[in-house]
Amino acid sequence: MNISKLQPDFKLDPHSAQPLYLQIADLLSSKITSHTLPAGAKLPPERKLAALFGVSRTTSINAYRCLEQQGLVETKVGSGTYVAELSITRENALSGVPWHQLFTPSPQSPLSSILRELVDTNLDSGNISLAAGMPDPAFYPVKLFQKLFNQDKGGTNKADLGHIPTEGYGPLRLSVAGLLDAKGIHLSMENIMITAGSQQGLYLISKVLLEPGDYVVVESPTFIGAHQVFQASGARVLTLPVAGAFPFALLEDYLIRYRPKLLYMIPTYHNPTGRVLPENQRRELLQLAARHRLAILEDDPYSDLYYGEEPPPSLKALDTYGGVVYLSTFSKILCPGLRIGYAAAHPALINRLALEKQYIDLHSNNLAQILICRLLDQGSLPAHLAFVRAEYKKRRDALVEALRHFCHQDLTFSLPEGGFYLWCKIQVPVLSGRLLHEAAKTGLSFVPGEAFYSTPDGEREIRLCFTTHPEHLLSEAAKRLSEVLARLARADKRKETPVSIPFRPIV
Amino acid sequence: MNISKLQPDFKLDPHSAQPLYLQIADLLSSKITSHTLPAGAKLPPERKLAALFGVSRTTSINAYRCLEQQGLVETKVGSGTYVAELSITRENALSGVPWHQLFTPSPQSPLSSILRELVDTNLDSGNISLAAGMPDPAFYPVKLFQKLFNQDKGGTNKADLGHIPTEGYGPLRLSVAGLLDAKGIHLSMENIMITAGSQQGLYLISKVLLEPGDYVVVESPTFIGAHQVFQASGARVLTLPVAGAFPFALLEDYLIRYRPKLLYMIPTYHNPTGRVLPENQRRELLQLAARHRLAILEDDPYSDLYYGEEPPPSLKALDTYGGVVYLSTFSKILCPGLRIGYAAAHPALINRLALEKQYIDLHSNNLAQILICRLLDQGSLPAHLAFVRAEYKKRRDALVEALRHFCHQDLTFSLPEGGFYLWCKIQVPVLSGRLLHEAAKTGLSFVPGEAFYSTPDGEREIRLCFTTHPEHLLSEAAKRLSEVLARLARADKRKETPVSIPFRPIV
């Protein structure tokens, strides 16, 4: 190559604060990135480079070393220095910035990727996933959304697609207040904030109330996403067992000893167990909470999905001291991709939540807010709910029947009166993690119980979501599950050693 | 009232850990919230209550006090104790939980509500807002979105409305990679993450890279939302003046002295000044950054909106060391209500950003992601961009002409070659805050310069957004502005004292 190309109108500045080798490296670097020096071009030997710029050989060596560190040139031993290929692969391999070293401490945990994996579940290719808590996509009211979207006549509402207040689209906040009114929660628009799913409600509450070292009380087991958010906040987690009557004495002990900032609960069709807290226990809990001025975060995504009697009133409907923060979502009853949930709480809290949300996304997406608002205002929700309730009831019953038929007493469970999940106890000596591992080979997935605990529990429990697939697939799932279970139980018996147990004793 | 109603089948437990007055208060509370004791009902006098339960009068007084604190009863002096009205107003007035005392330290600042107010701008009722950086709602391609939404035939894509990966809707990530490819940014899908507007990109980057005490370098002035996010992170902010050539020596000094985690920049059609960083300075900046392994956050919402020559390549297009994180959004070119932006960066960073985003909202809304993906894939973006560029150019020119006509030399500015804003310097002795205050009375708003600085600057600067309104309103805005400006300047001259200055000397 014609090396004079390198410095047609360039003079080194010996008085610059920048060392000479860096001045040369910068020049070469600009020639390389502008493709004046193309990939693969051979650069002059160090001696020649030094002569060209009138510098020492050490200076020219340092200039090449610097370019090599930036990934711009490659040195081939015995051959010389060449301009490197700037491919996509190289960009990703570039270590120009040591990203991993720059990151803030990560909220990594054994749970940290479970939620993402659940969300990422592939429903195609003959797999049966009873893992993610998903409605059946076939039931998403897409045609209704299309009709509602087309109602936008002449663009009169175009401004609604611009920026709206952080608290949410005004008409939707009003409609949600109306929706809650019908459930005995009497609030006004200023008590309502629209969120990006109830996940965001959880995140915002945690951001606004929890600092590292604060205490938060959760049920055990409980929703994975709540575990993750609380863990990431640095809060210390106290647990209340879900099984049996509500442990008032234990809670009161926590309240007195630790003064927790928050109690997180799913009182209705609890995730994962399906439990419904009876009304008298709800009232007793509220009295205890009121006395201690305890804030309760009530997560209520499932209460519209009852398959027999309607559930008791929500904690928020019974709240007389103003301490219940209510979260719900349209993800389970309409579709998750809307990413629209809402929080109902005291205006002081709503206001502070909005301040945080502003930094995160300014406001939630208007398209879905407008569509849901029209759907509610036109009275289309009750018919849709009646339809999915009827379908999900059939599915619950189909899975229950199939499990009883195929798995007999190997799996036991209580019949959930609503919601999405069947919470099963494994009655043979097989661990849920091992069961999932083997079931996955047959194309079946579910969530092993451990995921719902912050303590080392749940190794003999699994959560099956019965809403995503039609009856015949639920039946097929139960069959596959029974086969894997039987095989593992036999293998276990034959060897007479607990194959999966060495890592962690059963407690 | 028949006070025997109060305790038909209730016995106090003298051995309980719960004091007697609380046992009584709990009983009454449950009667009130269940409406057994209706609002307005008169409760027995303390003496009678004591007799009824066989307790001391102090105990019955304490029981009523406790209920009063909970807002459940009201004491009317000389009349007695009554069950309170449980209205919405009361729920909001309830101080059952002292919310303000529970909040984590707030990122409050003089700036903290400005962004929300801008977003909340009311465009109706004859007001002319040149404040928020908003496209004209009349240009939102609503009909196109309707057409694209209706293309969903037979629900084959219904699963796309379920949960999708946190990083975004796969086909959209691919389309965005294609969009960037045409701009000289050659990346693959794994380098792209979809965010809820570029605001969320900013938030996530800050969350992942900045800890309290870290340094971040920003241009001064710069985007309000960036100031707020960095401030909330607890980072210390170093500033680089935007006016004049890029201050390389100052930046290098910062890099050596403070080792900042991040440089935040809007190189193209800078907000608020409209400045474009020339290509040679971009290259020089990247060389400097590469040597110091400095991460650069390039915010690029405006580069498609050029009104003459196309702008130079983005920093990301020129990035050879992999240190540039690129943020952009569809808010300015399509419509803000989609809440869809994207980040392009090294996969290590994308992966960590996704981990954080998962806690915040699981993933961004699918409806808008699907619509934008279809819009890109069907090649509809270039025509829309050509249309809005032509319109916004007319508007920029109309505002410029009107300002020159009405305000003469009272306001000076450089002609922005693209973007949304005209950045004006006030050449008469009038402060921008005062000007806004008076202009607002005429129904005109804009952003005073102070909002864009973290230092006490900008008191003689204002930002006018020229894209939201048609030409005749921009002309009207310039007229109103000139009148207010002239009036204030005269008033100032007459009094010969600087009316707005006492609070803060001009620097």
C-alpha cells in the first residue's frame, strides 16, 4: 500500500498534552473507521511508521499496541500488522468497554431467570406448557379490539395518542373506578393509577416503600415476581404459611418485633395454591393491620375467574383504615400483551407512585388504555368473563379428572374454586425439579414448587396452570406426568437410593 | 339503639395478650364495617359501654379513642359518640397509615414536576403550547394503524398478544435491526431491546450503571428527563457546554480526574438547542472515549427529522470500540402514545437491561410492537417521514419568520436544521420564568431555559417547540410572545429596577 495515504495533511503536535503515540493511533483509527484504510490492508512495519512520522520506534510500537487493544488492527507474527475486519461479530466481541465490571450489584438469585423463562415459553411444536400463568391465546378478544379500534372516527381522539398524565388515561381511570365500585370498592379517579401490568404496580410500591434492611411480610409460598421484586429491593422477607387458617399470632409477633413496612397478599385464588381467605379472616386481618397501621398490598388478578360461588369481598372493599393498596390487571382476564394493570390506593401514595413511574416510562401505552376503556364503557367485559369462566371451569375439571385417573394417589391437591392453578403435592419419593427435568423431555412443563418459596421448601410440590390448553391436551399432560412419575418412583425404588436428594436433604 | 346488639355472642378474654380495650374496639370495628352498626348510629356512653362489657370506664374510653383514631367513630362534644360516615372523602382523609412517613427518600427536585406538567399540557381551549416536545396529533397515522391492526387474519397471531420475551417482540427487534442497518449501524437482533419509550431506556441504563456517588457527564443544557433520571440515581453530574466546538480538553480532564461511568449526549438536533455535532468531532470524541473505555449513551430521537441535508452518521454508526449505547424512539416520528423505543448495545448490556426491565413490566406492550413491526415491514415509514419532514420544515420556517417579524432582535436564535425546537436567547432584561408567567396568562406556554440546566443558568433562554401547531398558530404565538416581551421590557425600564431578579443574581 501507499503509506503516504496515512498522513497527507497531518502534523504531529509535540506540544500537545496528548502523547505522540496516541496522536498517531488516533489518526490511524479515524482512517480505519472511515474505511480509508480498508479491512485486511497491510500497515507499514513499525520501523517505517516511525520514519514516516519522525518518531522513535517505541512510539510507533505503542501506537500499534493501542490500536490492537481497540480491536482495530491485528498483528500476525512474522507477517506484520493488518487492519481488522469490523464485522457484527467483532462489534459484539469488542471489549472496548468492560461492561460486566461497570454494572451495579445485580439482583441475581436462583429465581432470577425463572420468570423470564416462564414468559418465554414456546407454545408451538407440540409442547404442553402448564408453566406460565397464561390465558388461552385462542380466547384473546382480538376481533373485539379490532372493532373497538375502528370506532375511532375522523381522528377526533387523536390527541389521546399523544402524551397523557403519568397516572393514566383519564377516561380509563374513571372506568376502572366504576369497575371497582361494582366490587364494593368505592373510590374516585384520584385513587386509581394505571400501570404496565400489575408487575409494575409491585415494582413501584417496592421502590416507594422499601429500603435495604426494611422488613416485608409475604405468604409462603407466593408469586415468584413478588419474591424477585422484594429481593431486589434489599428488603428482608418474613413469611406466613398459607396452609391452614391465617396465622394471626405469627403476624402480630412480626408486627411487634420487626415493624414491617408491608404485607403482600393474594387473598383470592392465591398463586400458586388457589387458597381463598375466608371473609371473617379478612376482617380479622384488617383489624389487626389497622391497629398496627400496617400497609397491606393486595394483589388480585384472579378474583373475576371463579368457577362456582363468587369469592368474598376483597380486602380493599373491607378496608376501613385506608391501609390496603389494591393491585389488579387485565392480563389474566383479557390478554397479557396489553400490559395494563392498575393500583387503587390513597391519593398520597398514588401521587408518589406516579412520580416514580414518570422516570420509568412517562405513562403506560395509550392504545391499550383506550381499547380497554371502550371495552369497559360499552359493557363488553361481563360477557367475556362469563365465557372464559365457563371454559376454564371445564378445563379445571378435565385436568382434575385426568390426574385422578392417571396419577391416582401419586399426586394430591385441593380443588381450586377459581384462578389458574392446581397446586399438587407429590406423594411418591420424587423431587419436583427432577420431575420437571424428565417431563420436559416429553414436551411437558410446569413450575416446580421451590420457585414459590424464599425458604428451602416446595421440593415435593408442583404448580399446574390449567387455563392455557384445551381439555384433550390437559388430559394428555396428566398422562405424560403419570408416566414420568411412575418411572421415576420405580427407578428410585429399584436403586433404593434417593437419586436426586444428595444435594439437599428433604426438610 | 339497642346496645345489646353490640355483643350478642361475644366474650372478652381476660387472658388474651390483646388488651381489653382493643378487644372491644375490634368488636365494634367489625360491626361498623359490616354495617351492623350503620353510619350515624349513636353508640352507648362510655359508662354504659363499660357496664355492658364489665370493664372499667378507662377501658371503654380507650376503646372509643382507638376507633376514633381509625376514623370509624366521631365524638360530638356534649352529645356522644357516633358511627362515622365511610364516604370516599373519608377514605382519602383516613390516616390509618401515615403514608408520607413510610416513603423512601424522594427524588424531589425543582425539576421534578416539570416533565409531568409538560406531558400533561392541555392542547384544547385555544391555548398554544410550545412547551412539550410533541408531534402534531393531526399527523398521528391512526388510519394506518387501524389498517395494520385489521390485517390480523383469523387470529393466527394471537399468541403474539400473550407474554413475549422481555427484550421485545422478536420480529420487531429484527425490523429495528434492519432500520438501523440502513443508517450504518450494523447489528443483529441480540443487540436490540424494545423499551417503553426512550425514557425507559434512560431509566434502565441509569439503574444498571449508576450508583450514588458515581459520576456521569452530560451536555449543558440537556434533556430534562435525563437530568431527572441521573439525579434520582444519586450520581454526580459533570457538565460540558453545548455552545461552540466540543470541549475535548474538558472532557478528557473529567475522564482522568473523575473516571465517569457514562457520557450522555444528544449529538443530532440536540434538545433543547438544535445543535448538530459535526462528523469530525464525532470521530474525535469516539477516539477519546475508546482510549478511556468510556461508555457513551447516545440519545437519538430526532435524526429522522431533518429539514435540509441529512445529518452526519450517529455515534453508534461510527463506534468501533463497542462503547456506544444507542437509544431511540417512535414517539417523535409516529406518536408518543405507542410508548415504544429501543436500545442498541452490546449483548452483555442488553442482557442486564432485560433483567432489570423484567421486574418493572415483564415486557413492553405487544399491540404497539406488532403495529410498528407491520408498519416497518410494509415499508410505510419512509413516506410518513417525508410527509412530516415537509410539514415541520414549513412550521419551523413560519415560526422563524414570525419571530423575526414580531420580536426583531429581542429574541435571537440559530436556525435548527432538524428536530423539534427553536432555542431562543432573550436580549432584553426579562427573565424567562417571568416571561412564561405572563405569557401563560395569554394562553401561551413554552419551557424556560433553567429547566435544561443542572447549574443556575438559562434564565435568559427559552425553548419553543414548533412541531405541535400549524403555521397560523405559530405566528399567533410569536405575536403574543412579542407583546408580553415588549410589555415586560418597558415595565422593567420604567421602574429601572430588575423586577424578577432579587431572588437570584444573573450570572
